[in-house]
Amino acid sequence: MLLVYPEFFPTYWGMQYYLPLVKQKALMPPLGLITIAAMTPGDYEFRLIDLNCEPLKDSDLEWADMVLFSAMLPQRKTLFEAAKRCRAAGKPVIMGGPFPTACPDECKPYCDVLVLNEGEVTWPLFLKDLEAGHFESLYTSPEKPDVSKTPCPRFDLLNMSYYAIIPIQFSRGCPFQCEFCDIIVMYGRKPRTKTPDQLLRELDAVLATGYRGVVFIVDDNFIGNKKEVQKLIPELKRWTEVHNHPFYFGTEASVNLADDVDLMDQMAAADFMWVFLGIETPSAEGLKETHKFQNVTSFSLADRVKAIQNSGLLVYGGFIIGFDSDVEDIFDRQIAFITQAGIPNAMIGPLVALPGTPLHKRIKEEGRLLEADGDEDRTVASGYTNIQTKIPMRKLLEGHRRIIQTIYNPRAYFERALIAFGRLPRAATLRGRLKHFLWMSSVMFRGTSVRRDPAQSKPSLWAKLNSFRELMQQLPGEYRKESKRFAWQILRKCPEHFPRALGYMLMGYHYYRFTIENMLPELDGALAKLPTDTTQKTAA
Ligand code: SF4
């Protein structure tokens, strides 16, 4: 079986301008495909082609008996192109994953078999039929499987040197009910978790590949089932100590993480370094409208972000514009919030009604769902909305443009990073700070010059410094100037965080280039298509 992962268009998330600097090819490998491989008996052979890293060769197709794709919505176009090629070569095509599950009718013309929903339930049904010498065109089930029985993903199928981050999953589902969220539609509102031991065995498997660096716990909401997380964290801490801290962790969580100081402290002590929060908007009306009640409390959102940073976790934030209650001041309010909260990594985009969500149903019933214009694949993660928003489309696009132009200006980005770094706790002693510096250096600099191959010899300190100097020379003038200013201030104020600050210098370069080379021209193009006096009708 040939496992194929379609290409992503550049997005803020994708880090496409960052990756060449650190000599890597993609942000993350396809966890779903390597999990499916692990669920398949040993007499099947697998080959994985991640089209974000390497091309699909004719020899791969000749080798395969069938081809299995997994894809998310932003991969729709590249999924269909690759699937067409595989079918033209006479290979049966199977599709699964979040996008085929949400939009099976769109995928149907491009494949022979759809294996939908959660693979633990539907993949064995397909395999059973395959063993019997036939298969149906659709395998689906609403059953939510017990993930404590999910086997360890086949990390051995990956070329680890391609990737900046390695994903693992502890839980699926989220107890909340945000109107726009497709996670709870697919995985339910009762979070299901793996056991601590199961997760540690997965970390063992990642470690065995020779990889060291960032491990992203890609849960929909890591703290969705706090009771189970509280069992995991002490075990995880023990594991990291026994293995001499080979990884540091990031995850996604709801903002109410800030209300549990003990949990945040335990996460920081277990080598968690950052967390992605769905903040969405500083507008309480917008949060209530979208049923994101967990973000509305008397304790302000900015204070909650600060509490998380004070515990040692840097914050990435997701933001949305275009709620029905948004008026023209929302753009300034978003800029002010992102700045005040000190969130360098702010992902902002218009509200999108994803298929299957309550929002999609409501917008459709209200007659405000816009027809796809064929260009939405490219823009789905950046400037696109399929909603006839209440705020006029021109205002929405102009406001979006202003926000990203402001927040990804290099000076503004580094000022937020300085605020965030200034809020991180510091070790009380010089020895503690030096220890932190050395540990972070050992995990962070690896990506710039070292292949994660245990067979390769370690580069000298001189080689590392040299590759850092070369890296800096690749940054454009305006950006380099602000990077140096930022680096100098970090060295003066909290030098033990310098290795992490270097990571921010490189990430900021991606945000900067993606903004000026992709997003702004894209938004300008969309604005140019709008009649000047229009209020609605055309999506970006
Ligand atoms: S908190 Fe996040 S995962 Fe949970 S329902 Fe809201 S958007 Fe979805």
C-alpha cells in the first residue's frame, strides 16, 4: 500500500519560508496515515510519500497495489490532482481523514473507496472485505472508538530529517461547543484519552528513530479531560527525566487552562514550552455569539494569557474576524489585544462555515452561505470566507489586511515577543539559568545544522555558530535589523531564553515573508475584484 499525503499551499501555520532556513521540508508528518499503517496486519507492505517533501515517482506507483490518501480541507485540490494520477496509472484509490469525512460527495468522483470517520472502526471493516477479495465504495460508522486501544503509530515509516515537529496524540474530542468547530462534530464532546503508559510507549518509539526536538501533542483540546491529563503529566515528567529531556512539548488547549495554576506549573516542569489557544476575539459579544463561553469570564482574556506565560508556556493564539456582532472597531481591538497580550504567533482569519458544523447549518438557513468560487483551496487558510458576513466584505478584507500588515511588521512582532519572553519565569540561580540555556541549545540548534540521524557525528560548537551566522545572513535587511535588536535585548534581559528567542527570529521571518509575499497580494487581489460600493456577495 502506498500512503500518500497531499501538498499544502503556504499558510501561516505551514512555515514554508522557515523550513529551508533550518534545512527541513515540512512542518509535520501525517500522523493519521502512520496510525492506519500500525492498524494493518504485518503481511502488508507500506511506502509513505509525503508530497510536501518529495515527489510521487512512477516507480512508487508501479510498486503499489493500491494507494491510500489522507487529507484535510486545505489539501483538497492537491488531493484530487494526485488521486487522478494514481487512478490513471490503474491503481485503486482509497481516501480517508478529516476532509473526505466532512465532504464525501466531493471526494467520491476521485476515488474507489471512502473509509470515513475514525479509522479504528472503519479501517478493519475495509481490510476484512479486502481479505475476502472484494470491497465496497464506502465504509463509515458513527462509533467513537476507545483510543486506549489504538496502536502506536509507525514512526519508523517516516524520514524524520524532513520534519520540524513530530506529532503525537493523547486525546480526541472536546467538551465545549463552539459553533464553528468541526472537531466536536467529528470526534464528539466526550474527550477520549490514551493511557499514560501508551503515550510513553509512543515517545519511546519517536526516541528510537533518533529524533530530538519538538513534540506537538496534537489534541483538539489537551485539557478536555483534565482528570486523565493529571494522571499523565507526572508520568511524562518522570519519562523526560529518565531520558535526559530529549524533547520539549507544545499542545493545543482551551483558555481555561489559565484557571489551573497547578496544572500549568506541572506542564512547564514536564518540558511543555508552548500552547496554542483558541482565543478568537476580544469581543464578549462575538464569543457569546459563537458559544465560546469558556473564554468569557470576569478574569480578562489578556490576564489569562499572561498567567499562562508567567507559568513558562509561550502562547500561540487563533483569532477570528467576521462574527455577526463585529463592527468596524473590531480590527483595532484585535490589534490592541494581540499587542497587549504579547502574542507573537497570532493566526488570524475570517470566520468560515465548515461543512457539518452548527454554524454551517445556521448560515445556510439564513441564506448567507456563499458559493465556492473555485479559488478557495488556495485561500482557505488565509483570506477566504464562505459567509456573507454582516460587516461589509470590503471592510472585512481591508480590516484583515490592516491587522496582518500591522502585527507582522518586524518591529511589532519582536516587541510582542519581548513582552512574552519578559513574562517567562526565570531560574533563581545563575546555575539554573545556565542549565536551562544549555538544555534549550541542545534541543533547538539541532534543527539548523544537524540531521536527526543518530549515525551522524555531532557538529562542533564552531560548526553550530557558523551555521547560525549563515542563517542570519539569509534574512532580509529590515528583518535582520529588528532580529538583531531583539536578540540583543534578550541577551541583556534574560539570556537563558536566547535559544528559544532564536526560534522566534526564524518563525517571524516566515510570518513576515508570508504576509508581504502571499497574504497582502492575495487580499489586494480580492479587494480589486469587489465593486467599490458593494457590501457583500463575493468571497475573497
Ligand atoms: S474549544 Fe476548540 S476544540 Fe473545543 S469546541 Fe471550541 S474550537 Fe472546538
